[in-house]
Amino acid sequence: MDRKIVAKVECQSGYSSCDHPNAVWWQGQRHLVKAIMAEWRTPIEKHYRLLVPENMVFHAVFHMKNNSWNVEKICFENIK
């Protein structure tokens, strides 16, 4: 696994801020979100498992206290 990094995530706001991630920036490249595979929440964070068209999967965490994102690449397998 790659290490977590502070990242840029583009998202659409819904009921609350950052409800629907649309794109993830990883290693200087923009990756559109193909699907939100899972999402869950803690009292201080929002978590998303994101599939991008390049068949990479990312775990993105939005920290509500300081409005920042961390992104970790968790899979580089061929996912359908």
C-alpha cells in the first residue's frame, strides 16, 4: 500500500459538504471517480472507497474539523 498523503479531492456538495467525490488528484494526475464503492462516517471524518476508470481504488478521508483530505491508494488490481 502507498502512504496516505494530503490530497485534492473535487466533490459535489449535497446535504452537507463533500457528499459526492467527483475526482481525486493523485501524484499530480486527476482521476475521475467512476463509482463510490463504499462510504461511512465517524463523528469527525467522512470516508469513501473510490473506483476510478484506471481500475485503481482509493480510500479518501475528509477531516471535517480542518476541511482537509487524505487519500491512500489501496488497490491497483483489475476491478470490473
